[in-house]
Amino acid sequence: MLLAKAMHISDEQALGYFYSTKTFKQLNDPKYGLQLMSDEYLLEDIQKELSLR
């Protein structure tokens, strides 16, 4: 929901973007350790990734 607020889009749109990111895929793999990162860190990472598209 932080992504929705940051991008000024609906929650549904934000989830669509989130599920399409490499960050989401890495969150599901414990070897990356992203589960230990803060929401703000993940938001920054996702925003960087989306800006590169």
C-alpha cells in the first residue's frame, strides 16, 4: 500500500506492479534476505526497479 500512496495509484494497480517486479520474486527466496528489510527499503528498491522499465 506504500507503493500505491507513493505513486498516487489504486491499491490494485500497485499490487499489479509489485507482483511483476524482480523484488517480489526475490522476497519469496530466503537466500536474498529481503524478508529482513524494512518496508521503506523495499519501496525504494521497487521504485528504482520500476523507473528502469
